[in-house]
Amino acid sequence: MLDNVKVVLVGTSHSGNIGSAARAMKVMGLSQMVLVDPQCEVDAQAIALAAGASDIALNAKIVQTLSEAVADCALVVGSSARSRTLEWPMLEPRQCGEKFALEGQKHPVAVVFGRERTGLTNEELQRCHYHVCIPANPEYSSLNLAMAVQTICYEIRVAYLTLQQTQYSPASELDYPRHKELEMFYQHLEKVLLLTDFISYQQPGQVMNKLRRLFSRTRPESQEINILRGVLTAVEKSLSGKREG
């Protein structure tokens, strides 16, 4: 299960943080690191701070976009401070670990960490099913990147060990769509909403953001997404017939 967990670092600017994050991962038995558009290289400082976990840093997969990093994942959780401007389904770290321990038995899952100074953008956060917030001291909530990675990886490992100890079977047979499939659904949905004039070409974003939040909260299964795609296709055919008539 732990091999199915990706730790995704977006726009990392300090190589030492890559090494420290690799160390945090290896201590908890995780090995899949993905770097999205890194602003530094895995250099000598990264290797030094990895302290025996240099294999994870050196073998990190490097991609240009978050969508590419999580294309095969059925569960994506973004690390974020609580926001009043972007309401999204939130998880506590323990809940996050439990979800990963369960779903990671069946398919790839990813936890995403943002830039050291600015975190994840709203657009990147909207690519996640959930956000996870570490409930730090509100009077001093400054966590560096490696600390955040360590905290979430610890919760994932604890949940994984708990399942092993209770001999919990891979839970449900639910099959969730991969990130790439979900993005194709959103593109199809937006296309049909534009065709029906439900949203305008000038300002499609506001409604689509709310719909993304709705589907992130409800977590439709793969079969349900296929049904919804079928409905959208039927609407397209009906509109095409009316235009031809």
C-alpha cells in the first residue's frame, strides 16, 4: 500500500527541502517522490540533508504540471491552510492517513505540497479531492516543508499499521476515476454547459469552480462518471439534432 502513495512537491525552490522531505518519507516507509516544476536541482545540499534517503531524492520523478503528476491517481489531497475564499472539503491529518491507507490498497494516491513561500495556487488546489490542514498553534503556525511532509507521512504510516494489526481487508470494491478521467469529465461538462448557454464564454470559471467543489465533495465512482458522460453526450446529440432540424 505504501508504494502506491505519491508525495508531490510543487515548485520547490530550496534543494535542501527536497532532501529533508525525502528523509521524512523514507523514515515512514514511503518512496515515491514527484517534483512538479522544481525551481532547483537535486544537488549536494539535497543529498546531505537526505541523510541516507538520497535514493528517494535522486529517483524523484520530475514533471511540469500537477495534472501530469497525479494523472493516474484516484485520490489527491492538497496540503493547505484553511481558506475563507476557497471552501473545499477538508480533512484532518488523521483522516487523511486513514483515507490513504484504505484507498492506497487499490490504486495510486497522492498528497500534494506547495511552494515554500506561497503554497499551492487556487487552480492547483481545485485539482485535489480534499485539502488537509495541520492544526498547528494559531499563534505560531510556521511549519517548514519537511515538517509538513513528516506529519502527513506519519499519519499515513500509523493508519497503515493499524489496518495491518486489525487484519482489515481491502475495504470496499468502490472504483474511483483517475485524475485524468475526472479532468476529461470536467472538460466535457463545461463544453455542454457552454452549448446550452448555462454558462457564458466570458465567465465560465465561477460556476465550474463550484461544480468542481460539488463533485469533489461527493466523490462519484468510475461507473457514475461514465453515466454522467453518457448524459452529456445525449444532450450534445439532442442539441445537434435540433440545429440540423
